[in-house]
Amino acid sequence: MVTKDRIGMNASPGYLDDLVHQRLVPAEAMIRLEGVSKVFTGRQGAPVTALDGVDLSVDQGSVLGVIGRSGAGKSTLIRLVNGLEKPSAGRVVVDGSDIASLPETTLRHSRRSIGMIFQHFNLLSSRTAAQNIALPLEVAGFDKAAIAVRVGELLDLVGLADKHNRYPSELSGGQKQRVGIARALATKPKVLLSDEATSALDPETTRSILALLARINAELGLTILLITHEMAVIRSIARDVAVIEAGRIVEQGDVFDVFTRPQHEVTRSFLADETGRALPAYIAERLTPDAVPGGQAIVRIGFRGPHATDPVLARLARDLNVEANILAGSVDEIGGRPCGLLVIGIPEDALSPTLTFLKQYGLDTEVLGHVA
């Protein structure tokens, strides 16, 4: 149950009703990028385009993940959202304000509604956990009594109530990131930006930090924009995903839809090494685009929706007398919805009826090639 004490935000009596209402009515965009481009001056004065005509929208209270490889434009995008950079073209609108058009004094005030957490924590080594969290409140001019109350609330929220007087050198990586999250929440922002916040952490700690962010999103209704190069991070927390490459958004949508039916080659490349998608080396080395008489067709099957857990291969053997050789596979869950992948080998002469059979169940099929 969500409570005011748990939230630590001095919630009004009607807060829970408001939260339920937010989930029932269509969400408005908290962050909008409209035709945004950013060009830097590179070496020898040559222009370098970091972002090129980006359109992106993050609904209020939602979690959107932007995934891309190094140099794709992720960090530039997030710096535009918090006003650290200005676009060369287009508009960046956060909570109704065009960030780039704000005068510096107004921008400083607006940044209080935008929290930021970093890959390497960015904590001051000379300050305790509590003092690090207090810093943005001190800069904003809050009095000491109010700061003490707020810091206590936040330490409790992130599970570090007993680390009040510990210095960063005395904290683990996960604990440092929790302090960073608490500091980002200090001024009660409406937006939380995450810049590769888990990439310096081990897998178990990463899971705990993502669980904390998911809880913060659910309990506080914060809009979260996170950038990452890790598919697992997007799967764990994001509702929507945008794939960025060479400064452009090449694919975006619901995480389940994008990950189970990737349309762009860049998205497929991110998924390529996942269990169930990667072909065994001995098959990949022999794969040819043309059918081989007496050989096998290699087919990838995507299971999603109502038939995700159906015993389709058993039915294929029973109804068509086709024996499938399973080469790779995985079963997963994205956003509470089951999905799976299988890579199978079937006799060449059974390919056409097999594809027809599988499509009757609404399954996605892709012929990867053929082997002798």
C-alpha cells in the first residue's frame, strides 16, 4: 500500500485518489522533443551532428528507455532535456516549458523539477551521504530544519536510513547510487533522468537499483527517462523504448512489441546475442541463402500473445508428421507478458506447410537460411 510516510512527499489526503485517476485518464507528455537536432563543432572546425531531427515523447508518469551504442547520441539527448545543452534546431519541452528558450534564472528554477542520476554517482567525497543529499536543497535556499526532515525521508525511501553519516568511501557501489538517487529526488522533481545509472554495477546490484526506480515511479508518479546500452535494463523497467543510432530514432514503441517484433536492423543487432536468437557457431558457419536438396531449412519462431505457451512443436509433429530439430531457444516475460523464441531445423520439403501451420497460430516466423 502507498502511504505518505512511505512516499515521504507530504502527500495531500487525496493523493491516492489522484494517483488512481492518473492511471485511468490518458497521460499527457511530460517530455517532448520536436524535430530536435544538435550540431557541435568538431576538430578543425568541421560540424559534427550528434542528433538529427529527433521526435520523442515521454508520457507523464511513464518510464521510457533510450537504447543505443556508444556515440549514438544518447548523452547529448539527455543533456538537452535538462538544459545543459541547447538544440541547434527544434524544441525540447519539459512540463510545458521550452527549455532552450528559458532565461538562465528561470532555467535554474526549472531544473529543480528535473532530477539526474549518473553512471559514476558524482558524489562529493568530503560529504557524508546525508550531506550529499542535502546539497541541492542548500543551493535552493531551504532552511536547515526543512533540509534535515527531507534528507531523513529520502534516506528512508532508498533504504539507507542507517548510512546517514557514512562517507562515499565507506559505501558500496549500489549504496552510492542510492545516495545519488536520493539526491536527485531532493527537490521533489517531476522528471527523473538516468544516464547509464547501472552500467558500473554488478548484475545483482543492478537489479536492486532498477527495482528501486520502478518503486519510485509507481509510488511517486515520476516520469523517468533513462538511457542505456543494455537490453536487460530496458526489459526490467521501461514501458516504452526508443532505439537511437547515429543521432536518429530508428525505432520506438511499446517494449514488448519492439523486442518481440523488431523492425530495424539496429534493434535486431541488440537482440542478436540474446539466448534463443544466436545461432550455434556450427550452424551459422554452414548457413546458405539457398535451399539445399535433402538439407534443412533454419527457421526462427517468435512466440507471443495467447499462443506463447502452446505446445506448437508437438502439434507440428502430430498433425504434419514434421520432426523439428531445436537449435536454440528461450522463454521470457516482458511487462508481465510471456514470449519466447525458438530456432529450429526442419526438412526442406516440409518448409512451406510448416510455415503455413505456424502462422495459423499467429506465430512470427523467419527463415534464416539453409544447411546441408
